[in-house]
Amino acid sequence: MPSAQTLQQVATPEVRAWVRAQAALGHTVPTLLKAMRAAGWRASVAREVVAGTLAAPAPVPVPKTAIGTGCRVDAGDRQIDVLMQMQEPHIVVFGNVLSEEECNALMETARRRLTRSLTVAVKTGGEELNDDRTSRGMFFTRGENELVNRIEARLAKLLDWPIENGEGLQVLQYLPGAEYKPHYDYFDPAESGTPSILQRGGQRVATLIIYLSTPEAGGATVFPDVGLEVAPQRGHAVFFSYDQPHASTLSLHGGAPVLAGEKWVATKWLREKQFI
Ligand code: PD2
Ligand code: ZN
């Protein structure tokens, strides 16, 4: 049994893996709690950790981009800079993902197809207007044109995840005041519409948000669980993964209100399996 940390008793992924492994071997919850108590865990914390872990779906493989690499990743037709990375949650900030011309071309093609952004309606699996998300957006279909094809091939190499598992690129435009309140990108297993959404390629396991413009003020992508704010810079991108559809992944994130100028992003969501 991994020991409890002395100052703060934290359920790390290792602790949760241990709980899951013991349960899979047939050990009962009281036996697990006894072992945790013996290793120094407070009873109330141990109960919460065991209950929370066994209620959460098991982790699945996710893209492991940039882990252990230096400050640059070979993405085939482009060398991409690693500007920042953290392990838990797994977040990487990349530079030089798209050229200025590529950012402009995506925005220009997307502009005439923008409509008020919708969010997935978790009750039905359809889409709905949501006050938490005040951007305008559109989707490219996968492989829609030469530029999209080139970018998708680059991202597949960068993230080491099959092109076929990616949803089509979504482009969003935020005008001053527009925001995207904190949310999770995975589909909530408790919602009734989720099974039908998962038929198209399983869960989302990672997100790449590429900044197509640099607003004059505001518009950071925020991760409230870890107090991180990524400033939007044209051509840069922020990646994060979540190996369970669960808050313990610390993947809560949002788009802070744009204060001046325009923020444009292209988002690529990665699924567990082929997205159809
Ligand atoms: O534009 C953003 O910063 C942002 C923030 C949170 C985008 C998304 N989520 C998304 O596209 O899921
Ligand atoms: Zn999001």
C-alpha cells in the first residue's frame, strides 16, 4: 500500500491504481480501508479515496505527446517547440504549431461559416445553445481540404495519435466579452445522451487548442484546478489529456473572457477509437 503523504493525504494516480488492482484481485472494501489505515491514511480520507476510485471508470490510454522529449518535437513537416509541460494534469504548451499563413487561411475559410457555438446536449446527445459559451464557431470535416489535411497529419505526428481518432477541426471566434466557462471536454458517463455520443469513436481522451490569433487582452485558457493560465499567442497551442471521464483528471478548463481584440482558436479533440 503506498503510504499517505504526511502533510496532505492525496489520492495520486498510483494510489488509485493500487485500489483498483486490489479490488480486481477480490479484496473487499473493508480490507482495503484497513490496509490504508495501517499505512497512515485517515479513515475518512481513505473511505473517500476508495469509494471515489471504484466509482470512476478505469483509465484508458491517452496521447503521451512530448513526455520525455527535449524542447522540440518532430511533427513531420514542422519542428514544434515545447514551451511548457506539466505531468499531472498532463498539459503541454507548444509553439510554432501553425505558421501565420496557416492561421490566416483557417480563419478566412472559417469566417463565412461561423454560427453561434453550440455545446453537446448531454441529455439527448444532440446540440444546444448554452450561455456558458458565447463564441461563434464552425467545424471542418476531417480531411476537408489540402490545408486541413496537412494540419491533421502534422497533429497526428505531434501527438502520436491516429488521424482517424480525431474529430474534425473546430474553429471558434471570440469577440470582446465572449468566453467559454470552465467545463470538461469528456462526455459525462452519468448523462443519458452519452452512450449514443460514444458510438462515434468512444470517449474524448485529449484536447489540443491552437491559437489562430493573439487578442490584445484577456482570453487565456484557464485550468482552475491547478491555477494555470495559458496566454493565447498566434501559432501556439495548449494540449491536455484525460485518461478517465472524471474530475480527478484535473482537466477542468475554460476560456477567460476576451477583454480587447479577437481571439480565434482551432480545437482538435481526440477520441479513444476511430471517429466516424
Ligand atoms: O478557447 C479556449 O481557450 C477554450 C477553452 C476551453 C476552448 C475550449 N475549451 C474547447 O474548445 O473545448
Ligand atoms: Zn473545452
